[in-house]
Amino acid sequence: MSSNSSSPLDQNVFDPKVAAEQREQRKSLIERTLAKRHRKEKTFRIAGITAVFLGLAFVAILFSSILSRGLPAFWQNSMTVPVYFDPAIIDVGAKPKPRVDEKPAHFADRLIEWQTEMGMVDWDALIVNGIVSKDSTLEDQRDYLSGMYTSSEAYHLRDMVLENPALIGSTQELKFLVDANVDVWLAGNIDRSLPDEQQQLDPEVRQLADRLKDNDIIESTFNTNLFVSPDSRSSPATSGLAGAFMGSLFMMLIVIVISIPIGVASAIYLEEFAPKNVMTDIIEVNINNLAAVPSIVFGLLGAAIFIGWMHLPLSAPLVGGLVLSLMTLPTVIITTRASLKAVPPSIRQAALGLGASKVQTVFHHVLPLALPGIMTGAIIGVAHALGETAPLLLIGMSAFVASVPTTPFDQATALPVQVYLWQGNELRNFFEGRTAAAIIVLLALMIGLNSLAIWLRKKFEVRW
């Protein structure tokens, strides 16, 4: 065969018509590939946007549900009446004073006797008289008027006179909270169409409550007791978050004092000074594992060590703060190390090149640049600790505490535990709103802490 001859295949390869067809095929293939890629990108973008909007929708539903139930609990029915401290009713004589040459024990006996007589006074009669003075037509309803207000108001009058006996014979305008069941009835949280045997109040009490409400003797006012009063079982209407708030405050102070300094110092050493060997690798792995341990395990650890072995007081903010500090410590270490790693190595190299020591490099150059991230991680860790419930239940902070703690060693509860306790209260119609109100307060604190973290990060952020 001659060398100048060519096969039909070679002729087709150099055929301009065939080459044009191949170009068209490649162009069509590229267009189809690009169209497929664009469809996938569009589908992924739509899926992402849908996921974001679904998440926002669920959050909106959650918040709207909490707000719709909790906001009405910030208002509570009460009555303001003129109370005349009638000397004929408070007939116990003047408060005893020490006599000359009287033994302290004898004076103490006379004082206790006077206080006992003061406790026997019919304080309810003073409140009922004040209500009748606002509407004389209520005279024939005296037997039911004493059920309009919460039982602790009578003791409140007694304490006022015990503190200041000069009130006897005077008239004071005082505000009294209505009974919890009456408040639920007036707030419309009970189906009024239910038969009498399914109602919590007698028909006469319900009619009287509506009558007092229509006559503006009972009015809805801002519920300050929610913030200034501790929890109460004998008088649910006065139940508040003061004790739980102070308990959470003491615990967060302990977390800030213990967890943040130790966590930041540990992270600085591990990241900047510790040698890279098997021991540090084991420590890092254990820190990461501790960050993933369920919080209830820290509660078991705290109950075993702080209460069982160290015999610290049960249900005290001190123990709760120590447990939450252990739980927060891995988070603070991890976020601090991440912030230190984010500082460019050139900062360290430049400082060392100019003659700075390792300590000077870290504390004068690296740490100030990492400070915004460290503060953000620390505050987020504290906010996480603020909302924890499970470890606190295991160290006894679910106990009923009817006083406001003044030190970290006093018995107390915490805001998330108070939500847990109110949610299971038998007077569900009344405490359902208060539970949602407590959740709103807790969420406000957590949102405030997270907002502070964002603000500090923006304020101290340094760009390089």
C-alpha cells in the first residue's frame, strides 16, 4: 500500500463537517452538565433557605406559645382597700419594754407573750372591714369576703404591727393579692360553663368575685411579687422567683470565679507552653470527651464528691456552682484554645524576632488578640450553665425553699429548677402561666448574656 494513501477513518477525522458535529456534541454535553450543576445548586440553595425558614418558624411558634401564656402572668388581680387598725380588735396592749432591774429572760417571756397575743388577733376582720368600707352593700357577704384574698395577707398585717405598733389606731391604704383560685377564675383560665361540682370555687364566691371585679374593687396590676417574693405553697398567689434568682446568681458568680480563670489558664498552657507529647495528647482527648459528657453525669459526680465525701451543705448554691464549674470548664478550655489558634503565627514570630520572651509574646501580643473570642466563649459557657437543670436536681436543689438565700451556703433553688417545680404543681391552671413567665425571665437572661458576648466580641475585635 502506498504511503500517500489514507484510510476512510483518517479522512473523517479531518472532515470539517465531522469536526463541527463533534464541537456541537461537546457544546451540548457541556450545556447539559452546566444545567445539571445549576439545578443541583439551585436545589441545594432552596433546601438551605427552606431549612432556615423552617427553623425560624419553629422558634417563632415556640416563642409565641411561651409569650402568649407567660405575658398575662406578669399581671395579677389585687385589691387596694383602706385598712383601719382598730384598737378594739387589736386589743393586746402596748409592746413591752424592759423594766429597771428586770432580768433579760423575764423580759423575753413578756415579749413572747405579747407576740403570741398579737398572733391571736382576728386580722382577717380588719381586711374585711376595709373591703366593706369601699362598698357597704357587701356587709351581708362578710363570710365570703375572707376567701377573696390570699391567706398570707393576714400575716402581713400582723408583721406590720409587730414591726411598728404605732400603726394601731391609724388607717393605711394597702394592696392585697386575691386568692390564686379567684385569680384563675377572673383571668378566664377556667371554663365557666362547667357544672358546680367541677369548679374549684363555690357559686357564691364566684359571683362575689365577679361583682368585686365589676365594681373595680378588684383590679389587674403588675405582678411585682413575681420578682421580689420567694416560692410559697401555703399562699400560691405570692409565689415568686426571688429565691431562685438569687440561687442562680450565686451559682453563676461561683462559675465565673472558678471556671473561667482555671479554664483560660489551662488553655493558655496547653496551647502555648505545654510540650507536644503523649501526655498532652491524652489530656486534650479527655478534655474533648468531658465536653461531650451529659450534664447529669456531673450531677452524680457532685453528689458523690461535694456532698457525700466533702459533706458540703445540701441544696446550696455553693455545691451547684462547683458542679456547674466542672461542667463549664471543658467548654471554656476548648473555646479559649480555638481563639489562641486563630491568632496568626506571624504575630508570635514577629514578637520573638524582636527579642520578646515566650511569656511576653503570649501575654502582650497573642492574648490581647484572642481576648474577644475568649470572652465570647466564657460568656456562652456561663449562659449554658445558667440553663442547666439535670445536675442541680441530683444535688438536692429541687427542694422547696420558701426563703431568699443571703449567702452561697444557704439552701436555695435555681431558675430552671423553679420552672421544673412549677410545671408539676397541682394548681396547674394558676402555675401554667407563672411557669411560662419564669421561662421568659430565664430566656431574657440567657439572651442578655449572649448579646453581651456578641457586643464584647465586636468591641474588642482586632482585624489583622
